[in-house]
Amino acid sequence: MISSIVTMVALAVAANLDNAGVGIAYGVRKIQISWVANLIVAVISGLATLFSGLVGRFMSHYIHPTVAVYIGAFVMFAVGFWIITEPYRQRRKQRRDRQKSNVIGRILDDPSVADFDRSSTISLVEATVLGIALAMNAFAGGFDAGVTHLNLSVTAFFVALFSYVLLGLSAFFGRRYAARAMGDHATLVAGLLLIAIGIHQVW
């Protein structure tokens, strides 16, 4: 039971470390995130976790439990590696043609892009787009929770909770102290944490 809770919390943290980087970036730029906008982002992350978890749970009914665990671990490895190499891929993409990069990639590269109207406040529509961008990590965590038969409702709740707390606190931290340390390393830490979860599952 305790091990399952630790795994669910670790998945939630890994899914939301990018939120910390985004929050700091917004805080430094004095872009306001209301509690409603923050809640929208959190709900989207929670729903993404639940949806991908149901997909993983459905698949687990048709494959051997051991195989399901390895599939979940592989997903963690793959997504973790993808996240770690994202900054390098983004830099290459920018060099080719920055204007042609998709909205999600541009937001993850520069969170202020989500403030489409440059009002220094994230509107509800902008929060929805931001939530979709930040929910990408949640899909991997939810799928892993599904194939390993973790409690999907609790996992989705943890993901939504950590999303709300990390985005809000990091925005305050960035605004108050103008610190970029976590923002610079959030992507690397998130990727390594997902890989560590995958190793834990097959160890």
C-alpha cells in the first residue's frame, strides 16, 4: 500500500515538474495566473492521467501482468528520454525555422507564448491551451498507472493536486525572488524521475 502511494506521488511529481519551470518563467515575467486558470490546468492534467490510465488498464486485460509491467516501464523510459532530449530538439527546431514550430512546442520552449494577447494575465482559454501542453507528461504517468493497476482515481487526484500547487507556488517564487534555477533544470529532473520510476518497476 505504502509502495503504491509512493509510486503514485512520484508519478504526479514527474508529470508536473515542467509546471514548476513554467510557473517560475511566468513569475519572472510578471504574468499573472489566477486560481481559476491554475485550476483549469490542474483539471486537464488530472483528466489526461485518468484517460491514459483507462487505456493502460484496458490493455492490461489482454496481456500477461509481467508483460504489462515491462510495457509500463518502457513507456517511462521512452518518455523520460524524450523529455531529457527535448531542449536539444527544440534548439535544432528553432535553428531550422522557429515560426513553423507548433503551439505546444513553442509554449514548452517559452511559456510566455501561452499569453496570446500579451495581457500579462493568463485567460481561461489560454489556460486551457497551457493545460494541454503541460498534460503531455501526465499521459505517460497515467498509462503506467493503468498497466500496473495503481488506483487511477487517486493517481489522477495527485497529478491534479501537484499541478495546482507546483504551478502556483513556482509562479509566486519566480515573481518574488526572480529565480530561474528550477526552471532551467525542471525538464532534466522530470525525465530522470520518469526513468527512475521505470527502473523501480522492473527491478
